[in-house]
Amino acid sequence: MDVLRWFYPGLKVKRWILVVLLGALLSFFGIVVLLGPSKVALLGKQSFVTLGEILGAYSRYNGIIFLIIGGFTCWYGFKKTMHSVMTAAVPQEEEKLVKLLNRRRQQKMGPKIVALGGGTGLPNLLRGLKPYTQNITAVVTVSDDGGSSGKLRGEFGMVPPGDVRNCLLALADTEPLMEEIFNYRFKTEGDLEGHNVGNLIIAALNDKKGFKDALASVSRVLAVKGNVLPVTDQSLTLKARCTDGTTVVGESSISNQSKQIEQVYLDEQDVSPLSEVITALEEADAIILGPGSLYTSVIPNLLVPGIPEAIKNSQAVKIYVSNIMTQPGETDNYRASDHLRSIIQHTEYNLVDTVLINGELDVDSQTLAKYKEELQEPVQPDIENLTNMKVDTIIKNFNGRNSLIRHDSELLGEVIIKEVINKKKEVIRKKLFARRD
């Protein structure tokens, strides 16, 4: 039996298990003394009477002493047993293990957060939230039709796996080598050219057991802390109507065109969200939209019938993370309020309580010049317009310190968690005052 392996020589566990058993026995004696032999004898064991007399059943102080000594002995033996186990498992790392276990306990008790999006923005957000809670649900758009995902979508008729894969890796608690393998992209000429190993693994599992079960299997392999769900179980085709009256078909085509977008919409008519997504939105403490491409990552999830209504009716804190830079062909000259106004236009609801905006853009002129060459400008934080739209604003320098202008995931996660906690405290405070009135 596997249990007997704990008693093998060298583990230094046997002695402390015996100490625990001794403590349990002393505690039992204390209970016998305190209850008295007559009450214990009601259990049908007359031998307890004799035992009680031997132990001094008519002196309650003896029982208390036995219980104290027994309890202390159990505690000490258990403590030393755990120390022996941890020392054997991770020599010289006991303190780190204790911190890790404590952090995991706090993460399990963390707020329930639903983040909706796609592209590179959503995984970046998830990495920032992961240290604070394991109760994360990432809801991923399924309109990607480019690259490896587009090929697999076209060939197998499956939900595009690329954005889902990125989110799984963002929430994974796995070795760097495993992440490197899942992200590896074939560069040699042939059928595999451009394909991603992680996408192929998901495609194989999808062929065997379906997309949801495929994600569950990959989540177990990568030790994912949280859930990653497609917004619906079918791939969607995104269309954009431009201000000049033309229509652009496909997410990748929309991202690469240069015309001003008036509206995006789904080509499919009969679309329904996953029931797990609706449940997650209903139970959420916080719902996060963005960061990410407004018309190809954020809004597509909100076009699925039932999603805007579930967000609107949720009691969660609702946050929109505005992009730091505009995107050519999608949000040219957009201010922060224009992003929010577009969300309202597409959903007919103001779904947001708070908007996170980047303040001063602290980057060198050379980096900024590269973005200007690509027709990208900083998103202007027009606070007055946002205030008129009845939303709170949080302005910080969210940009990370690297060559790319992108949100610092650690700072983003910290600010969001603080905002969620503060909003929840405010709700509790209002309820208490309402009860007093």
C-alpha cells in the first residue's frame, strides 16, 4: 500500500506520527476523566469505568491536564511531521513553500473576475490578475480568421484556437519549456508552415473530444489557474461597415484596412453564448473589457446575443481598460470617450462603471516616432467627456518599460484588484447605512 511508504527509513516521519498518536491518546484519557466513567459507560463499554478510576475520574483537574498535554502533543507532532515532509520534498526551501501555500490559499479566496477580449491585450491582462486570484474566467472572441488559426478554422470547421491558446498560457502554472513548446511556430516550407504547436494540439483534441473538452484537457496539462472559454461554441465571421458605405469581411481584413469604421456586426444570425459564460457573468465580482483592438477583440464578444444583457444585469464592478495607442484603420483619432461611445453604440447599453486610462506617455522620442510612422497616436484621456457619460476614471502611467507601448500587466492587475475591493467596500457600506435607516 502507498500509505506504508511514509514509514520507510530516512523520512523522519514515523517518530512524529507516534507523537501525534500519543497526543490523541492523552486527549482521549482527558475526555474519559471529564465525562466520568458512568457517562462513558453508557456507550456500552464497562471497562471505561475501571479506566476512569485509574486515571482519577473523580478529579476533573486531571482531565483538564490530560487534555492540555494531549492537545499540545498532537499539535507539536503534527508540526514536526509537516516539517519533515516539506524538508524531504524541497530541501532548504521550506520558507518558500510556506509562502507559496499561503499565496495559493489567498488566490483561491480571490474575487471572481470575468475578462472579455482577445488578441494580445487579454493575455497581458490575465498575467496581471493571476497573482491575486484563481477565480478568473477569460471569455475569448472566436472571429479570428488569420494565420494558423484561420487555416485550422477553414480546414476543420473548428473554433479558432490561437487567442484561446494565448489565454491558457497566460493563466498557466507550468514550466517555461512547456510554454515555449506550445508557442513554437513552424517556419519550414510545407503543410505545417506558419502553424503553431499549441494550435495543432488543441485541434487534435478538438477532433477527438470537442472544443470545450479539448480546452479542459489542455488546462490540466498546463495547470491553468482559472477558466478559458470561447464566447460561443461556433466560429464567427466579423463584418465591418465603413463610413463610405463599403463592407469589409473578416477580422484580419478589418484590422488591415484603412477606412473609417462605422459599425461591426456578425454575419451569423443564430448565435448563442455558452451557458458557462453567462453563469460566470452572473456570479462575477468584476467584469473587465479590454485592453485590445476595439472593433476586432472587445466589441465582437458584445455582439453575441445575451452577453450585453448579462453584463448589464450583473452586480459586478464593470471596468473598461482603454488602449494606450490608437490603431490605424480602427480607431484613428479616437479619444478614450470615443472608445466607450462605440461600445454603447454597438450594445445600446452603458456597460461600464470605470474607465482605466493611460496618462502621460513616458517613452523616448525614437519609440514614439516609430509608432507615428505606423499612424498610431496616444489615446487622449478626455476626462470631462467621460464624466459627462457618468463613469469613473482612473488615470495612471500604465505603459510598461520596454520597446513596445503596452500596458504593464503587473500595474494593471494591481490597480484593477484595488478598484474591485474599493467598490465592494462601498457597496457593503451603503447596505449597512440602508439597514440603519
